[in-house]
Amino acid sequence: MEENSHDIGSHPARRADGYDMVGSIETNVADGFTMVAVGDLIVSRPLTKGNHSGFDEIVRILRDADATFGNMETLIFDIRSFKGSPEAEYGGAYHVSIPELGPDLKAMGFNLMSRANNHTLDWGLEGMRETSRILDESGIVHAGVGENLAQAGAARFLETTRGRVALLSFTSTFTPMSRACGPAGEAPGRPGLNPLRLAESIVVPPEMLKNLRQVRDALPGYESGHAGDLARVVVAGATFKAGDKPGYSYEPNPGDVADILRNVRRGKQFADFCIVTNHGHEPGNWSQQPPDYEQSFARGLIDAGADAYVVHGPHQLRGIEIYKGRPIFYSIGNFMMDELRSPVGADMFAEYGKDPRVDTDAEVTVAEMASGFTDTVFYESIITVSRFEQNQLADLRLYPIELGYSKRFANRGVPQLATGPQAKAILERLQKLSEPFGTEIAIENHTGVIRLKAGSSL
């Protein structure tokens, strides 16, 4: 990772008459502004009226903030009147919740939701649009989807007593058919999500790349002797390149990057504070490290006007960086992982070898979870609380949570504050993951704390 000096950047100059210069991306929130950010909300039912041990403590943290953000990784509609259908191409599971979830999320304290992720079109455009309607009616600001790319990429705004907050949502992990686009000539735009396309390369030792080139040349349909790119080899649709350490490398699409940076700048110009959020699983749910492109990209977002960059997707924690007095969360894991998923589509039954005439939705979901979510690390996460003074991050509190991995299937996935050795283990893991970014996390009374002071190195 690049060395991080935690420099506290100076503000852009103001005009003598007190007005900001045209195009200013200056932060302008009142002292004490707080942002709560959590990860994925995979939830199928309202929770505030249920009997969930410790959930009241969670709700108090969520409500006690100016801006409370989470990633909406489910669709909301009433299956009894729903006019859409489950898509053949889905994000790994058919996430769905009942309409009562919208008002319940508002009651929990949520007022901001990202929508761009690999589940956005699990239930087609009808599911996307119905979810938007319910969130609108519930008074929750959401971003990342729209009737064309311009709408999906635009910032949406929340009014608070300490300042106006812009939210931008995009995703680097998505089903290809869910990507929104703009109009072209007579062709209209396409509804969907705001994408960040990544070109993936598999990094292998140089001698292995030579062998792969021989495999490619031997395949039918390839013209041997073709010059091509000597630094890369494409075999069966996969791109390989040489490197010192085997792994994965990513190159963001330049057009998508330009669109995102412009929308960040525009969002900040119309707001006092700007949250930018990405749903990205890369390089995979197994990895505790962010993909190789993301640190420089994250810093570019901060430079463009973002006050916080929040990543979710890999379902587990990754490190935290402080850049120019702004938090970068490389993954804040799961906030809710409610596994009462019903109904699920016929394609998901087939994927796990189940018969809808014999097997139940729950049995399909158990099979899905057994394929990659058996580690307790997926059921341990944090609630982040960022407090700003003089338009700079003053302190960041990290509350460890656990989602009841040891509970029975029907009761698992609802967060409560972790305590004792479990809280210590979660925070110590986060300390280790954040070390490469130069971030120091103190542990005080089962809470992680990052403190910053103007003019200090942290």
C-alpha cells in the first residue's frame, strides 16, 4: 500500500465577499456533524417490533447521527400483487422483502441507501422500480439506479440540520444486463444501475505466461504468428499478464471513471457533504485486501470532492484509510444477513440441485450459504460513526457487531453489539487490516477509536 501521511488538507480560498468561488467543492457542515455508515442490508422483514436481543442498542446508534447510510441489497415488494418475475440472470440469490421494511428502515434511523449492486435487478425492472417507490414513500434518500445512466449516476440529496448531504452510488460487481446506459441517436437510454466496469487480468509468473501463449497458439481458430500484445495473453476469454506475484489485477473503464468523478464533483457543488459508495466484491469474497486499483481510485474520489468513500460487497471487513482528513472504508462487511429468503426463483432451485415440488425455499438458501458463507467472519462486522469538526474528520468510532452465527437459521442475521473476546477479536482484526494504510486504531471499552487533530500526522 502507498504510504499514508494523513495530511489534513487546507480549504479552498473564499472570495472577499464571503461567497464560495464558482464550482467550489468545499465541505461546509456544522461542527458535530456525524455520519453512520454500515455495510450490506440483506433483510427480508421489519425488525424494530420483533424480539431481537440487543437490537435496541443498535438502533440508538443509527438514530443518533445526521446521516445514516447502508447498502440496500434487497428488493422490496408484495409478491401477491407483483407484476414482474425473477430474472434468469441474478446476483447469486433472489433477495426480496415485504413492503413494511421501508418504514421500518426509516424507524431504525436510516435516511440514505445505496442501490447499485449485483442484486439490483434480481426481480427485473419491476422490482427495481417498486423498491424505489417504497423507499421514496418511506422518506429514505437513495441513489445508484434510474431510468437511464444519467439518473442512475446522479447524486441524491438529504437535508439535515447540519448541512445538505449528497449520496452517489455505483457498483463494480453487477450482472451485465443490469447496467444502465444513456440514449444514442434515436435509441433511448436503458434503465438500470450505475456501473464501474473493470477489466480483470490474471497475474501469473512470466514462464507460465509463455506456456499460456503456446496453449493459445495451439487452439483452433487462432492465427499463429499474429503479433498481438506480447504482455498479455487471452485464453478462453480470460486475460493473463506477467507479474511477480500470482493474483488478480483490475483496470477501471476510463469512461465510467470520468462519469463518476464528474458526478462526485457535481454532487459536492450542490451539497455541503458528499458520500460516495461502491458495491465491489473484487477480487473475491475470500479476500481481506481490496483490489489493486482501488486505493488510487478512492483517493481520486476524495480529491474530486468526496468526504467519505464507503465500500461494501465482499461480506467481510477490510482496512480503513484516512486520506486528507477523510475516511476510506475498503469494506465494512455485513450489517444484516437475514436468511429468511422467500420466495426464490426456479433458477436458484436448479442451481443448487433442488426441486421446488419437494424442497423448500429455506433448504435452497441453506445450500447457497453452505457454498461460501460458513466462516464466522461473514457474521462479524462494525458500525462506523464519523464525527466532523471544522469540516474535517475529528474522530471515528467503530462499534463491533455480530450477527448471531450460532443461532438457528430463522433467527440468524440480526445485529447486536459484540462484547468480550469476540469484540476484541473483531477490532484486532481490523487493526491489522488497517496497518498497511498507516491507520492506528485504539481499542477502548470494546470500541475502536481513530482520533484526528488538525495539524497532526493522524
